[in-house]
Amino acid sequence: MISIFFSVILTSIISLFFGFGLSNIIGFWNAFSIAFGSQVIIALVYKSFRIDADKKDNAAVEEQFNEILSLCSASFECPCTRYTFTEELFINADNEFKCPVCGSNVKVNINISPILQTDVLADNIQTSLESVTTEAEATA
Ligand SMILES: [Zn+2]
């Protein structure tokens, strides 16, 4: 409310300057009205562009959010074996779900098992194997 009041005061002050500046050419109130009206129009156009930009930003954020959610989703079977859940699972959350078939609460544990990975030294194993076999054939 204060910002609207402040905007009206500021717009009026700028319009007053235009009014005084152009009072000898087109008259004070004509210049004041034109300046006031054009400021309102510019503000409306600017605001509509801002709303469009915000909508685009929100859509991008929502898309990223859904992407992250899809990375967390998993399918698992209820212990009653009559229903398969497809839910988002989070490591630091309770991950409790209610089975719609048997009505029991199901808690999902996430087991983290780190696996040491080796670096691939030779990525041309296929070709080196071929050279070995052709060498073996040549000597035979
Ligand atoms: Zn169930």
C-alpha cells in the first residue's frame, strides 16, 4: 500500500516537472496529463513483461524440480505382493507409504553400498585381442 502511494507521489512529481517544462508550449495540465498517462502505460507494459519473465522462470524451476524428482522415483512391491508403488524416495526422509490394497503402512529403507571402481587402462581390448589371435594364427 505504501509502495502504491509512493508510486503515485513520484509519478505526480515527474508529471509536475513535465507540466512546468511544457507549460508555455502545450499548457501545464495538458503536459501533466500526457506525462502522467504515459508513465502509467509504461509501468503497465513493464509490469506485464516482468510477469511473463517470472512465469518463464517459474516454468524453468518447475522443470528442474520435476527432473530431480524423477531421479528420485522408484518402483517397489508391497510385501503383500498385490500392489506396486511408484514413489519418490529420499535418503533423509521416512519414506513411509500406505498400501491401497492391504491398507498396511510400508516403510522403505535405502541401503547405500559404495563400490570401488577401477580405472579402465586399455579401452582397445577388442582390437588387442584380435591382434593376439591373428598373431597366433600366423605362427600356427
Ligand atoms: Zn499391500
